[in-house]
Amino acid sequence: VRTEVALRKALARNELTLYYQPKVDVELGTIVGAEALLRWQVNGEDVYTPEEFVPVAEDCGLIVTIGEWALREACRQAEIWTRLYRPLSVSVNVSALQFQHTRFLDSLQAILAETKLHPTLLELEVTERTVMEGGDHIVELLHKIKALGVTLSLDDFGTGYCSLSYLKHFPVDTLKIDRAFIRDVAWDNDSAAIVSAVVTMGKGMNKQVLAEGVESMDQATFLGSVGCSQMQGFLFGKAMPAREFEERISVVD
Ligand code: G
Ligand code: G
Ligand code: MN
Ligand code: NA
């Protein structure tokens, strides 16, 4: 029953929660932030994965409400962690539909004001597809978001269908290299060449580069050797409940 009705009920019953996956900087040797990821749970058990229910929410438009909730919740949480421990950034995935909604910028500003999270500690993750299909006003919107101090990352970088030239036009701060490229990086020459080139390109363009899906030390070592120090993946931690993430940051690491 992956329907709109079921999703609405889930929202009303507070069955949607956010998990947090650590983002680390291996040069600094610390967790620098987290990516907030939606979970639909009943009694602590996942009922549907985000791959299953996010597309449904997108189709019926509920992603606007859900996305706004997730944004507020992630900001609220990051502000608490920053106040209790140290500055930690939070990355929130934003769907195309949510992004294109007329009230997105207003709601973003309202959430920042309400939660008092320093805007530079919020990163919005958009996909190549979202920016490509967004039309001319997307560039303007991205600039307005950046004017608030909020940072932008291109999620699943390299898997979209667009040309590199768009990178010149979209003011994103970070490239998140898709885990499909990281998977084989320790032994496959082509993957290694692509990743190395993306890191060089990103740095040349004054962007941060983060590798997703890092699962092994071999992968992390390779990434370090080509100058990519920001990583996310099972090697450092899966997405976890807020309380568990807080335990990770509250110990000196
Ligand atoms: O958490 P992973 O565990 O399974 O997430 C799967 C996918 O679901 C992610 O790639 C991401 O694109 C999407 N997703 C997770 N959380 C959110 C969210 O808050 N908003 C949107 N739009 N997508 C999300
Ligand atoms: O598309 P997006 O990157 O926003 O979503 C992240 C997805 O990647 C989530 O589904 C998350 O569970 C998954 N993921 C995160 N780290 C790893 C990893 O190290 N290996 C694999 N296979 N998947 C991961
Ligand atoms: Mn993401
Ligand atoms: Na991704």
C-alpha cells in the first residue's frame, strides 16, 4: 500500500524520521557533519525504504510537505549538536518538485530563522537532474540560496546525463562523487582515473569534493592519495538514529 493515503497517515502518526550518516574529513580525522536521510519506521522497524517511498511522495506532491519537515528537523538537530559539541554541518536532500515550489526560498528562510542554525552549516543536496531540468530560473534560485549563506552540493555526481559545461553555470560548492565510481576505485583503472580527474577538476574550480559510498580502507587510501579527504560511507558509519550519531560526536575522536 505505497499510496498517498498511506504516506499521509505515516506523516500524521510521526512514522517518518531522519537518520544521520557521518561525513568525515580524513585529513582532520573527524566527523565534520552528517547527511540527513529519511526513514519510514513503525516500532523501530523500516516499513519502506526511501527508494520505495520517496518516488511515491514525489508523484503525489507530498514530498513538498515531507521535505519541509525534513529540512526543519535536520536544522533543529544540527543547531543542538553545534551548541552542545562543535560546529557540525547537515546535508539535506531536496527533490526537484520541492525545489521548484514557489515557497521554497521563503520556507528555507523561515526554517533558518526559527531553528537559529547558522546558514553556513546547512547544505542542500540537489541532483544534476534537478538543476538541468529546472529551467533558467534555477540558476537565479541557486544564487539566492547561496546569498543566504547556505551551501549547495551536487549529489550522485557523474551519473546524470548532462555535460560538464553546466558546472560553469551552477554555483554549487561541493561535488559528491557517486558511489558507483568509488566501488571499483581500488582496482579498476578507469574508475580510478575518473575519480582522480573529478577531484582535480573540482579543486581547480574551487569546489569541495566528497566521495560517497566509501566501504574499505583501500578505497579511502586511494582517495587520500588523489587529494579527496572528504568521505562518506559504511567504512565510517551507516545512517543512524540521531541519538547514536550524537554518541559518535560526543566522544573525542
Ligand atoms: O538512505 P538511503 O538510505 O537509502 O537513501 C536512498 C535515497 O533516498 C537517497 O539517495 C536520497 O536521494 C533519497 N532520500 C533520502 N532522504 C531524503 C530526503 O529527505 N529527501 C529527498 N528528496 N530524498 C531523500
Ligand atoms: O542518493 P543519496 O546519496 O542521497 O543516498 C545515499 C544512499 O547511499 C543511501 O541509500 C545510503 O544508505 C547509501 N549508502 C551510504 N553509504 C554507503 C556505502 O558505503 N555503501 C553502499 N553500498 N551504500 C551506501
Ligand atoms: Mn544525498
Ligand atoms: Na548520492
